[in-house]
Amino acid sequence: MNIIIAKSYDELSRKAANFIISQVTLKSSSVLGLATGSTPISTYSYMVKKFKEDEVNFEDVISFNLDEYIGLGKENNQSYRYFMEENLFSKVNINENNINIPNGLADDIEKECISYEERIKNAGGIDLQLLGLGRNGHIGFNEPNVKFEAITHKVELDEDTIEANARFFESAADVPTEAISMGIKTIMMSCKVLLLASGKNKAEAVKALVKGPITPSLPASILQLHRDVTLILDEEAASLL
Ligand code: F6R
């Protein structure tokens, strides 16, 4: 595991953007796995900046987001589709047809999960998967006591995740309780993984991810077995290492 400790959230974001841009520079048709949440917001801003400065071209990039809430569509400003449009897609030249995010409004969620996994396979698999880290050690919406062998599937969100995500909604009662998420197996099959963590409230999960036992109760711990993982942490997130 390659661990990079940045002095600040800003430095972490610059390094993460450069990492992703290098991937796209080396392979213009890269398949990127993308994440939402607070952590990558500034990474996406730096990617947009580099695009505007003509330093990267997303024309041939294919993207697959990790997850989406069930029941929220792209017009809902809390959906992950909306988040991605706001923070990245509408600001760079990615081709609309190359954007993939699970459809939280699908009539048949089971079918949507199977087709999402097939679309990833048909694209040739994920070259670089970007991840955030939940305070409870989740990656994507793979909550504690996850099945490591799971592929894209429907998940019930953990109480801690609902509470953590309530900051984006009027109240915790408005946070959807179900989502579609890539599974741990989907994530583990990516060629490269880049995980970002910032702030003191992630320090325990980072410590368990790096130094703890590999256990379904800390889903991110499975990354110890991945062949090409980079963590970019700020000093607070790395403070217990
Ligand atoms: C987002 C996702 C989640 C977040 C995690 C951390 O697509 O899958 O696993 O990465 O909850 O969220 P933040 O960055 O808001 O702390």
C-alpha cells in the first residue's frame, strides 16, 4: 500500500487530481470509477481547473460512479448524479454517453444492479477507482459486516452513515435508507485504487484500514489485499498511523 500524507486538505486534493490526470494522460480512454461525498469535491475542482488550462482531455474517458441513493433521480439535488454534474461532468468535456451512475429510480433494482456490473465488464473493467472512506470504514456503500464477494447490489444504509450524510439533507429523516452500490468484489477488481481521507474523524478508520485485521466489520480493510492501492491522507486523517 502506497501512503501519501499531505499537509492539508488542499494539498491532498491537488495530489489526487494530479494522480487521476496522470492516469487519463497515459490512457485517454481510461475507465474511471468515481466517488461522491465531501472529500473529492476539491479534487474535482482541480481536475476542472486543469481541463480549463488545456492540460487534460476527458473526451474518451468512461466513468462509473460507485453508488446512488434509491429513490433519487438526477433532478434531485441530493442525488449523486446531480452531485457529479455540479462538481465535474458539466464542467469538463466528458461524453454524456460515457457516464454511468446506478439508476436509483429503476423499476427493477435487481436488474439495474446486474446490468451495471455488465456495463463495467463490457467497458473492460475499471482502470482507476477513486474512493472516500466512511467513519465506520465503509467504501462505496459497503457497510460494516459486508460480504466481501458482493458485486453491485442494493444496500441498507448504516445508522452511522445516515447520520453522517444528514448534513446534506434537511434532517436525518430525509436521508434515503437504501442505495445501489458497487460491491467489494467490483472495487477489488479495479486495476488501481486511490482512496482519499481527510480530517480527524477519519483517523480511526484509516488506522484500522492500514493496520487492523482484514475483517468485514471494517470493509475498507480488504484493500490490504489489493495489488495497487494508494492512500492520500491529510495529516489529521493520518494522525493515528
Ligand atoms: C460516496 C461514497 C462514500 C463516501 C464516504 C465518505 O460515493 O461511496 O463511501 O466516499 O461516505 O464521505 P465523505 O467524503 O463525505 O466523508
